[in-house]
Amino acid sequence: MQAIRTAPRRSPWPLIVGAAALMGVLVLSACSTPRTPDGVQPVTGFDVDRYAGHWHELARIENSFERGLTQASATYSRNADNTIKVVNRGYDPVRKQWREAEGRAEFVDSPDRAALKVSFFGPFYGGYNVVALDENYQWAMVVGSSTDYLWVLSRTPTLPWHVREHLMERARALGVDVSKIVWAQPGAEQHARRVAVRT
């Protein structure tokens, strides 16, 4: 009878070390500063103290962490260490309750350039780039780490139609798929446009 040969047992260490190295690369990548999307130029001459306060979220590209929420808003204020406190809030009509998340934002480089990184989950950051801003800080458009993330913010619950059109043109120029943008109050926006046309 022939002896059955068994393959020599390989040490599991190379696999373990390789997996650990890959995990380390992924963690470092996640914790690193988010990049500004190609072709996107954040606003310069930015004043964070004027930007602070309460904003209504009038439009967004739907995302997993806000999916289905209505009456969404964001409130910004300075922390003692000069980072920015971020409080996002929205109503979940399915669960019939308000949801709130608190995070912090930091400037990527100069504080007069509106390129920030925001974290709600420990060391993991997402991009926050203000790409359009009213000179009186009454409305803003924000793009995330890619053009798949976009928000339109306003100090008031509605925007004049010409501002909305201006922002959509700006978004198109940045390579955003504007068909993905969902407006929170389309009826109110249409009404504002009709009023503007009559006047």
C-alpha cells in the first residue's frame, strides 16, 4: 500500500499579517483628509463666524444617513478649540420621531477657504466643500468628497426661483448629476417662481 502524502501545513502568519496591513491601509485612508473632487473649487474669503447658525436644508442628493428624512436642518457653532460643532437634525416620518446627529468639522487648510472635513463617527471624515455662497450668507451649496453628495442650504425655508436656477447651473458646471437632486419643498419653490414671474 502506498503511503498517503499530506501537503505540508503552511503557516497562517503571512495571511494574518497581510490582512492586518490591508486593514491598516483602509483605516489610514478613512482617517485621512478627504479630497476635494476634481474641478470643484471651494469658496475663498470664507468667514466661519458669519456661516455659523441655523440652516434649512432645501435640497440634497439622497444619501444613506439622511434617507427619508424631512424638515432637515444643520446648525453650526464654534467649539473652544476652534473646531466647528455640527448638529444635523431631521424628522423620520416612518418612525414619527426626530433624529439628530452631532459631529465636528475642521478646515482642511486655510480658514478663509471653505474646504472642511466633518466627522460624526470618531476618526472617519467626510468632505464638506462650500462651492457657492450668498454674499450675505443667506444661502449656500455644499459638495462632499465626491459630486455624488450635494446639499443646498438656506437661512429661510424657501429660495427665490432665480437663486435655485443659478445653483442648478453651478452644480451642472461642477459635473453634478442634477437629476438626482431632491428638493424638500418643490411646491413652495414652484409657488415662489410663479410669484416672481407675476411681479
